[in-house]
Amino acid sequence: MTEPMPATLFSKIWDAHVVAQRGDGKFLVYMDRNMLDEVRAPHVFARIEQQGLRLRRPDLTFAVQDHSVATRPGRNDTTRPDSTDIIRATRQAAHTHGVRLFDLDDPEQGISHVVAPELGMVLPGATHACADSHAATVGALGALAFGCGSTELEHILTTQTMALARPATLRLTLHGRLDHGVTAKDVILHAIARLGVDGARGAVVELTGSAVAAIPVEGRFTLCNMCTEMGARSALSAPDDAVFQWLAGRRMAPRGAAWDQALARWRTLRSDDDAIFDTELDVDCAGLEPQVTWGTDPSQSIGISAPVPDIGTAPPGREAAWRRALDYMALTQGAPIAGMPINRAFIGSCTNARLTDLESAAAVLRGRKVAPQVHAIVVPGSMTVRREAEACGLDQVFKAAGFEWHESGCSMCAGGSGARANPGERIMSTSNRNFEGRQGRDVRTHLASPAMVAAAAIAGRIVDVRPMLEGRP
Amino acid sequence: MTQPFTIVTGIAAPLLLDDVNTDQITPAQASRSLHPDYAAAWFSRWRLDAQGNAVPDFVLNKPHYRDAAILVTGENFGCGSAREGAVWAMVARGIRCIVARSFADFYRANCIQNGVLPVVLAGDAMPRFETLVQDVAGRAPFTVDLQAQRVTGPGDQHFGFAIDAAERTLLLEGLDDIGLSLKHKTEIDRWERKTASEQPWLQAIPS
């Protein structure tokens, strides 16, 4: 008898979900859970109706209002008049097609990539399709998630499958002990700086190594989330006891005997020792400092004590892009990044707005005040996170420090909820993209961890959070 | 069904930048409407200043590139979001083919879905092609022939390209992706029944 071929975690999930191979060579891969937001939903449902088709599994499909909703407390459909139509059309379409909607006033509303795992909707070994590039966030549970465009979403909703070519695999090993004050966001910004914004293009990334194992489950969502910024098709990490513990008892997770049966299966969800990946990369995180981006793509990131890099050190062919980025960001090569004054601080987004993210920011803010010239907001990743944070008094910490305490949505990440900065303003943001104009015309975005954003809000300028964590002013 | 792609002849416009992202192609704010004006959103942050006036220096505003059908660009084109509006804006502007040094994955997939041909030239032809496009400067058209897998410029200069056979067929014949997959309905039914018995938690969600 021959031994089975060693398999990667990806291929275990992929192979178990391949339904058929189409005549054109593409694989039909079954999607266990679908999710869509109000920016795509009206168009996609209308297209399905026009073609005389229907949803195959409305019971496995969820809709959410997240991208364009207002987040100030007391919001409603018309708080943001330019989003009113899509919010209402999404509500109508979800009702017509029998899809569970996390609506504006729903106690479980939030950002799709936060809501899906926290409700136990997405599970280890499951596949998940979401019409958004950050779908891979949920890979931290050991799920295989794919983002997609609107037309692909029509296919998914009507067939419950995605038609895909088998993607390449990339194992990214992150190792080294993380210093106090260094978080998942710092690790992944560092990795992107090392590997580039197309360093994982088209690949399914498996994150592994001592640094990943040491990061709590909610931080692993941050890692998987930001693999998108390296061009990854998807990202995941093997589920461990920390993941199972995190999932146990969540509303849509299996219970009782079904939980035990699922758990036995989930424990096999890891790459076999001799599994072969198309690419192997590793990044050392020992001695890593808190990171902050200086440019206009997420790979343009440095440690807090480093100077803004010289254009001469740009990767080959990227010199012009670096010059353009420095120009846009109004930074000088060779000058320290620490000390740059900021106008705004944003804690939120699918990258960094879970309970542990809010806790790490609150640890910095406790007993301190936001600098008077800084406008600071915190937008929990979901209304569930918001309630949990309130239950442990975090809202009081944020408010006492001078942060606005918002309801949930994507908010300032893409300037979607009316919360947008003014031209020329500099913002420290826990989101995932520092692209030109993303947070408003001529707005200068610096990406960083929640703790670093909190520290900058206090100081009124970009600073190292570590002295504050040690209780120094 | 998407419009089939066979041969496109038109002006080629050079946007020779790397990592052009979806926020630059169509700002996210453009999609907050039931019927977005994608032609207006197309590169709006670069085409227009804060007052809404055309930025004359921006290459795609130059009169000789205004009616371009072919966009020529750098590495990792379309990185960022999965939003399909960033391709619909190309369609709205009459761009039927994008020749890039490389494409971001989501963007490339969305191009195929909309009958926009994503081309990466074979070998090391790209620098030569970019120079030709700049030299021609909109004075003469280029022809993209998917059947022949070839881009032809003035003076009969040919540039070959490779494309996945399945994608080539889908583009040439017009795409009915859902129709192709629904032929496998029996297999999907069977997969669901098997999974419902082996991993019931995947097929039914506790309410």
C-alpha cells in the first residue's frame, strides 16, 4: 500500500471542496458560506433577477451593510444621503431573496470580515466567498476564503461554487520573539516591506512559524487580512487549540456532539511535514520595532526609530514611485518619521477593530488625553465587539481620552461613511491601505497598529508607543 | 454573456506607472450609488483637480489619447480592491485591452469577466513596446488580435503574447460562466448530500 502524498493545508481544504472540473479546465469549488455587502448587493441581485436565475443556497448566504454606512451613534438610512439608495436596495433585495441581512440597526451588524468569524459563520476547513478583497481575513481560523468581483459573485450565488484555476501555494514562515509593544500589524507590515506589494501575487499564503503561533487568534486575522496587500489570492494559518477555544460557543458554530465530531476533523487541518509548496519564504521578526508606513503603498513601511528612506535604496525600477510617494506624503528622505505632527487618528477597519485591538489601544490611552489638535475616532469592527468593549469599560477609556466612540462599519478606511479627512491632513490609521486619496483627496495616511495610533493621538505626532506602555509620559 | 473579443484596433495610451491601484482607477466613493457614472469616475483623482477642472499634464487628458482603446501600463496593475467598477470604468471609457508588465489577480479576473483583454507581452518585448507607444503618441492605431495572440503597431511591428487557453476561448466566444457551471448541477447536488452526512455543520447553520 502506498502512503498518501503529503498535502498542504490549502490542498486538504481545496481537494475536499472540488465538485467537478469544467470543460474549460477550471475547477468548480464549493463555497460553504457566502457574504456580500451593500456596495455590491443591489447590482448583483438585479443581475441575477434579469437572467431569470435564483440563489442556490440563500441559507448559506449573508448580506451586510458595512462599506458606506454612517457610524456616528444615532445613524439611519439617510444619515449619509449618497448611500441611502444602496442601503435600501440591499434591504429590499435581501428580503426578496431570503438572505439574512445584518442591517443598520441589527445588534450583530459590523464589517463582513469581523462578523463572519465572530458568529462562527465561517469555520476551520470551510470555504468562504466574499465580494471584497479582504475576504482572506477569516483564514486565521483555518478556513479557505476567496474575494471576488461582482460578476464572479453572480456565479457563486447561483451555483454555490467558484470556477477557479488551482492557485499556487506559498508558505510564509514568520519567526523570532516579538518584543513588548510589537503586534500582528507590525509583523505583517514588516513582511510586506520585505516581500513587496506583489510578493505573493496570485498565491494562497500559509502563515506559519513561531511568531504566528505566539500571536493571539485575533491578531492572526490581522496577518491574513494584510496578505491581500502582497497580492495574495488567499491566506490562512493552521487552526490550533487557541482557535478552537476562540470559536467554541459562538452562535453559528456546531454544538454538542457535532462540535466534537467537527473538532476531531479540524485537528487534522495542518500541512503535512513533507508537503511541498510552490514557494517558501521566511521573515525574521526578532528585534522588530513598531512599524509605520511612510509612503503610499503598504510595503513602504519602516520601524519607528528609522529615518524616511533614501530614494537611492528603492527596489530596482521603483525609484520614481518612491519619489512620487514622498512628494505626496510631504516627507523628506533621511528625516526621522517620529515627530511628524498628525491631524487625525483612526482606530477601525477589518484589519484592526476586534476586541483585542481596542484593548491594546485602551492600554495606551488609560489616564491620558488626546492632543487638542487631533481628531480621534474609534469604530469597532462590529456591534458585537462594541458591546463586549462596553462590558469591560473600554468605551469609557476611549471617551475619557477624547476619542469619539462610534457604531460599526468600514468608516474612514476608504472614506466610506462620510468620515473623511480634509485635503492635506495627516492621519494615523489602523486600516490596510495608504493609497493616494483613499481617505480623501490629498490626505496622507500612515498605517500602524492600534497601540501606535493611540500613542500618536496622545502625542499629537508619530511616536514610539513603547515608552508609554512602560508608564512614561 | 459578455461581448466577444476578437480584434480591437485603436489608439494606445501610455500610463507608464507601476502599482496603479483600484482607488486611483475608480475612487471608492464612486460606488456609493445605485447607478454610478463609471466614465466620470475613471482616474478622476488624476484627471481632475479639486475644483473638477481637467489636469492638462495628466497623460490620459492629452487630446491625442482621449479616445484610446488600449491602455499600456506597468507592474501589478489594478492592485488593491476586488471592486469590479475599476474594470467597468475601462469599458465605459472604451478601453478594450490593457497591456501591462503584470496584473494584480483580482483585477485580471474582473477583466476576463467583462471582455477586457489583459495582455502581458511575451519575453522582454515590453520596454520596446512602451517606447513605440510613446513615439507613435496616438498618431496611428495599434491592433490587438486575440485569435493570433498578437499586438501590431505601425510599420507592422508585431508583439506576441500568451494567454490561458480557457480564458482565450471564453473571450473569443463571449462568456457564459454560469451556464458552463450549471451543466454540473448533478455533481453539486451530490457534493451537498455527501457533505450533509459527513460534515453536517457545513451544510446547516444553527439558527
